[in-house]
Amino acid sequence: MATKFNTKCWFSMTAQFITRGVWKSITASAKAARKPALVAVAYFGQGASKLMPLPAGSRLVIDASEGAVKSGQTHPADLIRLQKRGVVIYSYPLLHAKVYAFDGFAFVGSANASNRSAGTLREAVVKTSDQAVVRSARAFVRDLCRDELSPGRLDRMQKMYRPPRIPGGSKETRKASSRKAASGLPRLFLAQLELKDLPEGSEAASEKGMKIAKARRNHGRSYVRRTTSESGKTPFGRAIRSSRSLNSQMVAA
């Protein structure tokens, strides 16, 4: 789509909805920027300075409140790296926006500046070159540039910093976190069972378990009760014990 601003000049406007490689796009834009960028991002975690190599003269707004630093939301060491490169850093408490304005376009979406965002979470952003939107994004960030952080304040913040409790705050935990987040489904255990008589002396436990299983059935007519015995020496046995079942009363459809 093209919009005509005058009889001599035409500007092309594009918009992209990005869900794959969000941080690859943002990082590439930061590296390619020829003019100072304007960025406001709520979470600036460990490794964020590599994700966002802003050019000198850029303005970066983050939440550098005591709570944000102590919870690991804001990583002072990465802010110090950017400050040494000539980036001006500001703090705005309760910031929740994620706005990135580079040269003639802007990113607006869900992506925080963190290894967890880049390697684990499913993010989405809109990249636009609509000049009215870009101007609004830049004006929004400028309006937040009120409390500039000095080198001394960042040094003090570094002393109070604590790593985040959630995985993804560092590269070492990114792969493990990614595996855990791969599925939101509950755990499924598979076990090969053999038809045998119950162990001697387990009849009372079996009868008690059957009564519990019968009471817990959601659909009494369609569920069939079966008694199983597990020695507890396998991962399946450990899972059974963790759910308070020694002689497991399995309820199957």
C-alpha cells in the first residue's frame, strides 16, 4: 500500500505480524540501525544487551525499581554494558510496554528482552513502517524518559541484584526450560503389565484400594476397575508412590 504525502514523494507502508524468530528480527534491526533507537521494555534480563545491541545515543527505558532488580527482572550488568556504548538509560516504575523504534519502523508486541523470551516463550510482535505509528511509538518512549540512571546508580543496583527464580535467566538454563515448556499437557506414563496373582498378604490393601477407586469414578457404568501391584523399583513405581498408591487401583476407560 502506498500513501501520497505530496506530489513529489511517495512512501511505502508495510506491516508484518511476526510469531517466529521475533528476537532474530529485533536483534537484526538493532544492529542495522543507523540512527539512535528509542526502546521501552518491561523486562531487561541477563543477556539482553546482546539481544539488543543498540547504537550510541539510543534511549532505553526499563523498570529499575528495587523490586524489579531484586526479582531478576532487570539485570544491571547488561545495562552497564549498553551505557558504556553510549546508550542513555532511564527507569520508569511499573513499566509493562514492549516498544522498539528503529530508524523508519517500529516493533510493538509481547517480547521482553530476555533469554527466556528469545529461547522459550512464544512471542508475537507487529513490525510496521507506518510513519504515523512510528512517530507515536517514538513519542511514547520519549515521554517515559524522565529518570536517567547514572553509572553510580547502576553500580548500586548491581549489588542488590538477585537472579530470577524462573528458568531462562541465563543461557545455561535456556535449553532445559525449552524442553519443559514444549508441551502443556499432563505427564503420561506407559507401563507393560503382566497378569499374575496378587502378592501374598496384599488382599486387604487391594480391597481397600478398590473401594477408593469405585468412589472416585466419574462415570460408574463406563469405567472398569483393575487392581495392579507395583514393586516401586521403576520410574512408574515412583510415580505411583508420589500419588500415594502402593498397590495402585487403576481406573481405566
